[in-house]
Amino acid sequence: MSNTSSISHFLLLPLADTRQLQLLHFCLFLGISLAALLANGLIISAGACSQHLHSPMFFFLLSLALSNLGSICTTVPKAMHNSLWGTRHISYSACAAQVFFFLFFISAEYSLLLIMCYDRYVSICKALHYGALLGSRACAHMAAAAWASAFLYALMHTANTFSLPLCQANGLGQFFWEIPHILKLSCSKSHLRELGLIAVSVCLVFGCFVFIVFSYVQIFRAVLRVPSEQGRHKAFSTCLPHLAVVSLFVSTAISAHLKPPSISSPSLDVAVSVLYSVVPPALNPLIYSLRNQELRDALRKRITAGFQQQ
């Protein structure tokens, strides 16, 4: 990723102008990150140690928790460091690493949400073929494909973006690095190549979103045909958490990248970026545990076991 520019570091957007507000932001980020680490860590521990959670749905949920941990650990520590010490600097190599890992974990999360939608579709609409379509080997292959495709996607965009010459100053109107903000610093028309890759990516993401919507239309049609109320409630309880997580992920991403420029401001941009990059990893475990009795029981056992060991 050679770069012909002489920029060796960049300046991130400060979260606040006063020292008191900077410390407040530090405490806020610290609380959110600790909540995300604890909640996702409990899900990973419960999924790995509880035998009755060794099903495709919980296997993918464990992978989703890993992507949530990686996502929040990519952006929040640097923001906390800057707020605590009142700095704005980030090195060129740290910037490239942050872009790569953020794209990697966000792409893996979206891919896993797509796979989890397919899992819910098969379990409800193709229940008799569930074991054949989603055996242990098939689940491992799909999870591996999700992580591998996310790696290649992040590598392609990061390498292409940081091969551009950057000469439009070194300030960034964001508290972490994203490709659209980097392209604003480019002084070469070759950035159109990256814009083309982004356009292709948007089309792929939209196609996956259409698949999710179509799958849930079929799922709801099948659930409404279930004769017993208890059966419908059980089916909905396994689908609604995933639908809520997908809605949170998509809505926050859309609000961050498709908001009108006329209402854009530094404070609003920071708030929206926090909303889609920090909040979902902390809320996803809560959403899943609220509607899933098996997961709640497993988490309760893990917490109880932890206190008993102490």
C-alpha cells in the first residue's frame, strides 16, 4: 500500500472542546465498551460451554458476538485515548489498520446476519430438511465463507484506498477513520476507482437486504399458518431478535451514510457515527437474550457459576 503523499499522521475530530466534556465522553465510551465486552463475552462463554446451545443458530450467534467484540475494539479504544489525554493524532499505519479491521468486522457481521436469516428461513419453512441443509459441516463452511469474504473485502478496499495520494490536508471530520472521509483527502482522480468498488459493494449489500426481506416475508407467512398460538409464539421468539438486530444494523448505517448534507454538522456526524459503530455491538446481546429463554438460562448459569467460584 504505497502512498506518494508525505502525510505521516492524521487529526481525528475531537469529541468535545472542553475538558469536562472530553472526560464525560471518555466515561460514556468506557461504560458502553465494558457493557459490550461483558455481554458478548458471556454469550461466547455460554455458547462454548453449554451443550444444549450447540445448534446452528447459537453457533452463528457466537460468531456474531465475536464480530461485535472486534468492531467495538477497533474504534472505541482510540476515541477513549483521545478523550482522556486531549489528543487528536493517529499515525498513518494505525489509520490503515483501523480502516481494515473496521471493514473486516462490519462485513463479517453483515454476512453472519445474512446466514442467520437463512438459518431462520430453513428452520421454519424447510423444517423437515433442517438437519440436511444446516449440518455441522455446512455451518462451518458458511461461517468460514463469511469471515473469508469479509477479510478479502476489507483487504481490497484498504489496499485500494491507501494507494491513493493524499494531499488535501490531514484533518478528518470523524472520530474514527472511514473510507468516504479518506477519499475527501485525495488529490488524484484515481479515487474514482474506489468509488466504483463502493458502488458495487452497495449493490451487493442491497441484494442481500432484498434476500433478507424476502426470507422474512416467507417466514411470517409460514408462521401465521401454524394452528396453535403456542407454536406461533415460539416461532416468532426465534425470529424477532434477529429481525431487530438486522433493523438496528441497517437503520443506523443508513442514517450515517445517507443523511442529507444540508443537516450535516460535526456534532451530528459524531452522534450518528457512535449510533451505528458503537451502540449495536452493545445492544445485540441484550436483544437476543431478552427473547430467547435457552440463552437466558445459559447466561444465568454462567453468571451463577462465576459467583460460586469466587
